[in-house]
Amino acid sequence: MKLFRRRFLSLAAGGAVLPAVSRVAGAQAYPTRPVHVIVGFAAGQALDIATRIITQRLSERLGQQFIIENRPGAGGNIATLAVVRAPPDGYTLLAIGSNNLINATLYPKLSYDFRRDIAPVASVYRLTQVMEVNPSFPAKTVPEFIAYAKAHPGKISFASAGNGSVAHVTGELFKMMTGVNIQHVAYRGAPPALTDLIAGQVHVMFDNIPSSIEHIRAGRLRPLAVSATTRVQALPEVPPLCDFVPDFETSAWAGVGAPKDTPAEIIYQLNREINAALADPTIKARFADLGGEVLPLSPREYARGIAEETDKWAKVTKFSGATAE
């Protein structure tokens, strides 16, 4: 998180400067066939949406299809393991989400080490979560929600896109910082969780803005707060949670990774192309409309950010006692 904050203002205006790569010429033929990008969540949620935006531009720039494969389950671990086991040739990539870093602590017996087995390629964007309820829910503000939850301990449920998702640990952080007793309900992705939230089957969700924003704009969900420290462009009328819960802040981001030992020239070629796409005003505006901000980084900078975020979420997970069960 520190690196992302430190680098954001200087990098958001354009692509990060990449170090010279002496072997670039060897990567000019890449890609010669379709590239598969594995997403660990269902179609229609934030990581999937962000990945589709950037892979469409990669397809246009590189002249090959970048095919999205959604493999939801186990908090994104099924998709990650598929990429870990794939040939390191640049033709199987991973849509990296904050879930990958949360899972390092949440799942104590993973068969892989994310930071060892996945090579960071490029960061795409960071985004904010929105605390939202069904319009029929009695509370219309965060203080009202906290009061209602404390008056009904254990009776309020919060939905998430799955164990280890940012929606899950953001809810756990909210519990930890407010002292409320609300029950986690994990779904296989944000779309089914949102369906039940709209139907009133669950009470609250701390969702990434992109997968919820159209429901909010249509009046199907009521936003109470955003998890950024300031208001965000996509929901300018919604206050930040830290106005009511001091020091509360969370964010997530989307990125791209590859199996370890993927040739450096391929990683840097993809990094340059992704950062060039992120510098496009159309792409910037698209992400801003969804509640996100582009965050171009070099592979090395992205690796440092991954390390910092892993440590941050480990503290939240351990303190809250959240588990993968």
C-alpha cells in the first residue's frame, strides 16, 4: 500500500519508465498465437471487468487474441494454480487480484508460493470498495448501520465474492474496527452475491465499485460509504468510511502475472504494452467511470507493491481471525 500511494501521483499521468532490456529483439515474434488469461472469479465482477478492458487493448496492439478464461473457486486459488503449472512461455497469464495476496495468509496449506511462483508483469489499476445495502434496509448511514448491527448482534449478514476476496477481508476489517458482530456469507463471485443482496437475502456488502456501480445508479442498492480516504469520482455523493470509522481505508487492484521463468523479454514487452494502454485517456476515463484509477508500474515496482500488500492483508487476516472455511 505504501508503494502504491507513493508512486500513484507520479505514475498515473503516464506509463512508468522501464529499464532497458537488451533481449527485446528476441521477443518481437511474441505473440504468434492466442494468449489465455485466467481469471479466478466469475464474469462480471471487478477483476474480470478490468482484465477484459486491458486484454481487449492488448489484442488490438499485438494483433493476437487475448482470451479470458474464468475459473472461479477457492478464492482464486484454482486459477492461480493453473497458471503456476502452465508452461512459462507467455501464452498463459494470470489476472492478479488482491485475493492472491490475502490468500497467502488465509489459506495455510497452499500448494504454491504466490510470490515465488508467479512473476509480476504489470499493475493495471487500484480501486475502492463501496459499503452498500438493500434500499429496504433500515440504516441509511454508516452510524445508523453500526447502531442497528449492535442492537442485533449476529443477525446481520455480509456477503462477499468468496473467502479471501477483498469484500471478505474489508468486512472483517469493518467488524474489527467497529466491534459489530456481523456474519460472513461467501459466494462464488460477486454477481450471485449481488443478486442475493438486491433480493434482501443478505444485508450488506463491501464490494469493489465496478461490479456494483450500475446497481447503485439504477437504485437497486443504496451506498453508505466508500473505503477510500476521500470521495471518488464514480460516486461523488458517497462519503468515505473514515469519516465515521477513523483510519478505515482499503483498496484493491487488478494486475497481470505469468508463471515463474517466463522470459524477461516477454514480461517487459507485455509491461510496455499494458502501460501504453493505461496512458490512453479513453482507458483512464473508462476506469475512472468504474471507480478505479490506473496505476502503471514496472515489474520490479509491482513486485515491491505485492510484498507490501501481502504484509498489510496478513495483519488484517490474523487480527480478525478470518479463515478460508
